[in-house]
Amino acid sequence: MDEKREIILVTDGDVCAKKAIEKAVQQIGGRCISKSGGNPTPINSSQMIKLIKSAKYDPVVVMVDDEGNQNYGIGEKIIYDLYSHPDIDIIGVLVVASNTPYVKGVHVDFSVDASGNIVRNAVDKEGDPIKGKILFGDTVDIVDECKFPLVVGIGDIGKMKGKDDICKGAPIVTKALKEIINRHKEKDSKLLH
């Protein structure tokens, strides 16, 4: 049997986010499923799984987006299907804040704010820290149900008043992805000792 593929989910996929995520993934040495970018996600779960399995190496970063849908949308269905798949190990989820009304939100382990700081609480769409650990976004309600090992909050990828601009190297999303990878490696090394 093949080893499980290590995946990082990102709950955003619009054009600006996609470009920033692609830039960040280049910098961290991962693989990005660019076809997963879109608003909403333009491919289904089985197509996504096929692309993940064909990626040359891990971690594989995939984007899931519900297009602002406050109900259970395509992005959340894909999250659940990937979570349930026996060949996939989701090492972390980067949950993106938005102004979507009437959502439950998701508890974050920590967030990366618009200045690149690691903060204990959630952040808003601009990447500013807020009170509490619940982040509100459009493709996040299912995340608490799935019990992922690490949930990291972030503002609107590629934006945040220009602080995550691709012309600057998308530094905020890059830092968030690096944190997920580093904490996963730390956890793995502790298990080996």
C-alpha cells in the first residue's frame, strides 16, 4: 500500500488567493493543486483526489471554496471527502476569514495576523486579531466537526490591505503554511523519540 499523502487545506480559492497560494507553495517547497483554485471550487472530490495522488511530492496544498455560501457547499463537501479518504493525511487547515453572515465559525489553534505575528486568537478578514478563538468564514463550519490536527487562522489571502500581496512574495500565507509544516515535523519527531 502507498504511503498517505500529506495535505494542507486552504479555505479560499479566488483569483487573488490562488496566485498568492501558488507563490507561497513555491517558497515552501510543496506542490499546489492549481486546478482546485476557483470560486467556488471548480472540481469535485474524485478529481481532487486523483490530482493529489499524482502530485510529485508532499506537502500538497489544495484550495476549497464555497463562494460565500453560508450553507454546506461544494468546498465543505470536498473537505469532508478528503478527511474521510484512507490515502490522505490532512496535516493542517488554513482557515480564511471572510464577512460571510450567519456562519458558526471554527475554533483556531492560533492565527497569523496581517503583520506576520503568530497570535493566540482568531483574526478578521483584514488579518487583524479579534477577541476569542472563533474565526468566521464561508468554508469553515465543517472544520470543527472533522477534528484536524492543526487549524490556523488567516485574513483574506493575497490581500490584507496589501500586506500579503503577491508582489511582496505573499509573506503572510507563506508564513502560515511554514508554521503548519514545521509543527507537523515537530510532532512527527516527537513520535519517533
